Amino acid sequence: MVARVDAVLREELGIAEGLADPAVFILDPCCGTGAYLTEVLRLIKTRLDEQGLGSLAGAKLKQAALERVFGFELLPAPYVVVHLQLGLLLQ
């Protein structure tokens, strides 16, 4: 699903960087344990690495996670899991 959304952004909407574009915001309205959000951040990291940013890619990934990737979860247990997963990914 993440790859398909990225492809639609790039191919059909003309957003060259896809999900990695700073103007693209991601919202997961029922994120559960965060599998979708984790894959979104992995894809953004891949795109940033392709740009040859080196160590700056990590900072840009963190900025994307803080400013443009959002997820909502009502239950506390899945929320803790997604928080842990995203923290480990960004580490």
C-alpha cells in the first residue's frame, strides 16, 4: 500500500519525490501498531538515501516524522507499540 501511494504521488500527481516530498503529509487515522507509518518512514529514508544526502538523511527523516507523519490510535496498548516501533526506527 505504501509503495502504491508513493507511485501515485510520483506518476499520477507529478510529485517527483513521492512520500519524501516535504509538501506531502501522511495521516493514518487508525494506526494500530504502526505498520503503515513504519513503512512510510522506511520508504522516505530510502528516497532520501537515493538523493545522496549522507548523514543529513537521518535529520530529514526525523523532521518528516515529527512534522508530517501523523497517526491516531485510541487504545493504549497499540499506541505504546507504535511509539516503540517508530522510536527504534528513528534511533
